[in-house]
Amino acid sequence: MVAQILALCNQKGGVGKSTTTFHLARSAVTRGLRVLVVDADPQGNITSVLTEDVGDDAAGLADVLSARASDSINDVAIDGIWDGLAVVPTAGETLGVVRDELVVAGAGREARLRNALHEVRDDYDLVLIDCAPSLDTLTINGLTAATGVVVVTQSKLWSANGLAKLLDTIAAVQAHYNPQLRIAGILVNQHEARTIGGAHWAEQIQEATTVRDLPLLQPPMPKRALIADSAEAAQGLDELGVDGLELAALYDSYLDVLMDRK
């Protein structure tokens, strides 16, 4: 089986993209899938919760993407905190340096991650790429490498307005670098259904996705402290009682849609 490669992205920070990556990875490993998480965010947040003791000088994604190194995915991937999980880590400042290097690199810079992942696609069932909160060269690499993109957004004004810009970027990647890229799902995260603003902007996103015929994951993920707290504690929601199990079931349902196993 060839891995599905999903890039999680939004140019806006604070929408819960890395937390979503964490819980989708947990959902996948609990059903026995072989999972690779690629930390394509210079902040290295997903590395800090899915691995143990990764030093700032450790080899990672920067060494795969840089023209000054020759490392492969297999050279830098390390075991994650759960059986069945491997992580291509990011720590320290090296990925930020490589991001700047890619800006002035020549032809083929957009496809470096795709070429690297091509060598290991038979080794995993699912690859999750946690992209940076920007539309820079790292995110373009993630989108070019992916088979599907997961847009993580919120039912708020700035998130709804930014969605159109992100969709335009995805369309440009489809046109120039990755015609097979599909929008696997749009996830409204941290939703506050009982607020006037939350209800309004959720409706606006619903209408926008309907017009563009895009898959909107339902129901929205509610705003719950347990979701972020469990990720920060490196614990699966399924390990945290009845409330956690209900939220874990939502991520399970999302994963079925994202992997086209509805």
C-alpha cells in the first residue's frame, strides 16, 4: 500500500494545526496504521510532543531539504512516542535557515520534500506534514509533496477571510507543481457554537465551501481545553475518560474522510 500524504496548513497561527496533527496521528496508530509525521514548521511544536529528547543539533527535516546535506528521510526519521509512529523532527534554528536557502534556490526547490518522501511511500500508510503558519517555501514543499491537503481553520472573521487566500495558493500549487493534489477536508477547529460570532462565521464557511464544492468536515471540532491539554501532555484523548473518548471519536471520523474511507 502506498501512503496517503496529507499536508495540514493555514497561513494563520493559533488555529490548532499542530494539535490536529497530533490527534490525527493518534487516531491512525490506534487503528494499526504505520504513520510518519513530518515537522515542516520551524517552531518544532509537533516534534516536542511526539518525540523524546530531540536536541537542537539533531538531524531533521532541514538536512533532507538543504542542498548542503545529503540525508534521506530514513536517515533522519526517529521513533515517536507510540508504536507505529515515526517522526521527521525539527529542532533548533536549522529549518528556518533552510527556508531562507530555498528562497534563492534554483529549479526543483518546490519538489525536494516530494522527492524525499517518494523513497519511503511504501513504508507507511499515512504521512502527515505539519506545515508552518505561512505560505512560504516550506509550505509549498508540503503541498507539492502531498496527495491531499487538510485546511485547519476557525469560525472567526480573520480565519474565514484568510481561507480564500489559502485556497488560491493551493490552486496555484495544483496548476504548477502538483496537479494530483486534492483538498481532502476543511476542518473548523476550536468552534464555539453558542457564540453569535462562532455561529455566523461557521455559516459563512459552510456557504463558501458549498459554492466551491469542497469537503467540510462535520461536525466542527468544539473548543475544549482537553484537546490542547492532552497534546501538550503527549497523551491520546482515548486515554482520558469519557469526554476524551467522545473527542477522539470525532478525530476518528475525520480520518476516515481524509483518507477517503467514508
